[in-house]
Amino acid sequence: MKLLLLTLLLASIGVHAELIEAQGSAAILAGDENYAREQATRDALRQALLASGASVSSIQRLENGSLRSEQIQIRSGGDIRQYNLKREEVRNGRMYITVMADIQAERQICQNQHYAKDLTLVRLRMRYPDQASYGALDDLPINLSRRIFETLADEPQGVAVRQWLDENLRIDPLHMQQGDRSALEEIKALSLRTDSQYLVLGSIDDLSIEPQENQLTQWLEDPVRNFRMQLYLFDGINGTLISRKVYEGRAVWTFNKRDRIGSESSQFWQSSYGQEVSYQLQQATQDLVAQLTCAAVTARVVGQNERGLHINLGRRNGVKLGDQFRIQHNADFIDPYGKSRMMRSPADGLFEVVQVFDDGAIISSQNKYPPFNVQNGDLAVLE
């Protein structure tokens, strides 16, 4: 009876325990396999936690091959009870670790997780173009942006990728992060133009080369190359920055100084450095999906007819008949100091979905709220 009661209690709060096999990897630098093993194990545990449905904040440094529970921060409240090393491989300058982890975690449950959020990705900026000349990596911003887009487009739920813009926009999110709000209106205009609530902008900040530490033999050894990328996630409806995350790593650069490799070649992506870049992209896409899983679902009113209001979210976003939205009148204004201010005026009552299309839906007032009070550009927030 006690066992049954415990099982029912765990089920009621979404806790589950399971054995999960996962693989992680890390670059081997200066022959330090112990450190690479540590980093690869940490990565494998992160992948196991994600596979369990947990949302990982961070996994700190391992100590003597063990990971104490207080060193794991999982936003959804998970726990690695035990893990065992199954396989260890070294391939092309990387350490690959496969673990079997016994995980007890609460699945991330939220109201909006079954709705896909519209997302547009903007081509990454190259912070220091001169660094890209080594290896002819000038095409890296295009290819990284495309790879992030394609990975997100393959996600089964949570994200509905609208497009990726291969454009050199004037918006520099680094300046916005430092307090320059002049581009806020451009972010909102870009959201309107791409019909996307969420926008991802970013920059490649470091591709520098480091010689090996041993100066006597460095001319015989391959140098180490850095990689650093920042991604900025915006809610384009109000222009606010939701998050900024940095992804950085280092790996041996195995090509000659004069080789013009480029980032489209299989040589690049199969190299130790290319695999490190791929690893950072994987982390970035996982983080974006995790951030958007429970993000707010907000549609724009784009028209109206005799049946009701037409909004720009539809079947591919998970909208279905009977879903309810609450209208918010868009009342943004410019204050006396020239700054854009956000203001929302909620309408009375709820609007229910009465017709669904692939990229839109019709919502109708459930309390006879006068439709002429709603204008194109007003917002519909999922209840």
C-alpha cells in the first residue's frame, strides 16, 4: 500500500526515474586527456538530463570523477542518482564518453509547452573579420546561421521557425545589451516584417589562433584556435531582450597556415575544430528550445471579418478549436524624452478560436465585445 501511494504521488507531480544512455564529447588540448574526459562526462550527463525532460541550468566541475548532487542545478528539479561509464573513445582529437545515468527528474510542464513559438533567425555578425582570414572562414556567419536554422526546423515541437534572414542588418545586439535602446523600434519592425514573435540575433566574437605553449616545439605542433559566439533572444512584439548566452570553446587547428578551408567543406566539419564548433551549435539550439518551451504565446490581430478576428498563429503553432485568447490593445507611445514605452490595455472577456488555418486562426468574442474596438496590430495572448 505504501509503495502504491508513493508511486501515485510521484506520478501526480510529474516525477519519473529512468536509466538513460547518453554521449558527450570534448576537445583534447595539449594532450590533457584527463581534463577532456572530465568535460566529456559533464557533457554526457547534460545530454542525459535533457533526454529525461529536465531543463539544465549548469553542471559544475567534476571532482575525482564524481559529481555531487549539490553541484547540479536543474531548473525543473531533477537529480542524477547514479551514473556509470560505458565507453570511452578518442577520435580526431576529441574525447567521447558514453554514460548510463539513473535520473529522477520532474518533466517540464507548463501551459504553453505544446504551442510552437514563431522564430526568425538573423545571420550572425562577424565581430573581427580579420580573424576569419586564417583558414578562409569568411563564410562562417552564413553557414553557422543556416545550421542553427536547420536544426531548429527539425525540432518536433516548441519552435516554428519562420525563416532565416541572410542580411547584414544595422542592429547590433551588443550595443543594446550595453544599454543602447535606439534599436528597440527596429527589433519590433523586424518582428512585424517576419511575422515572428521571437527573434535570434548573434555574433561570432573570437576565431583567434594561439600557438602551443612549448615554444621549442610549437613550430612542429598544431596551434589551438578559439571559438566564441553570442546569441541574443528577443521578444520582437515588445522589443525586449529575453536572454544573452555565450558559447565558447577551443580546439586544435589541424590545417596549414595557407590552407583555404572555408566552413562549407567536409574537411572543416570533420576536423577537431569543426567538431568543437558543432558541439557549441548543439548547445545553443538546445538552449533556445528550452527557453522557448514555456515562453508566452502572443498573436497579432491581422484582420477581421463577420466571424471574428484573424490572428497570425495557426495549426502549425498548435492552435486548435476552442483555445481562448485575451485581447490586449497596443498602446505603445513615445515619452517626452524620446524613448519608446510599452503600454497594453486589456479588453474585457475572452475570445475563442472558431476556425483554424495552417498559419492563422479566427477568434470570436464570447461576451459580445464590440469588434470595432479591436484594431489590426492589437495583440491576442493565449490564456
